Amino acid sequence: MIERATRRAIEPLNILNDLAVVTFIVSATGFVRFQYFDPLDGFTLLSAAQLIITTIAMAFVPFFFGAILTLELARRRLEAITEC
């Protein structure tokens, strides 16, 4: 029964790990771009789009961190129950 709960509850949420990695990469590259590189042509539409995407990604980083942490704790707890 616990293995079934793991298959039905934990495994479908493993995509959160991939989304968290992508979100972190987008936010880190945007941060580096806006922090360390000066725009050569000024502020363009592409820069505005990247700024908006970076801001959204940075807002989701804590959400994904909390979700992954909770998922990992639940997985470990289910593994501990099955070992007993």
C-alpha cells in the first residue's frame, strides 16, 4: 500500500525537479546579464522581455524550493516506513 502511495503521489511530482532547475537557470542567467553586462544598444524590447521573464523566474524559485523540499521529506518518510 505504501509503494502504491509512492507511485501515485511522489513519482508524478518529480517533474518539479526539472522545473526548478530550469527556473533557477533562467533566473541566474538573467541576474548575471543585468548585473554584470551593460546593454550596448540601450533598453530594447528584447531586454524588457528578458527582464520580465527573469523577474517571474526569481519569484518562483522559493516556491519550487519549498515544494521540492517537502516532496523529498515525504519520500524519505515513506521509505523509512517501508523499511520498518
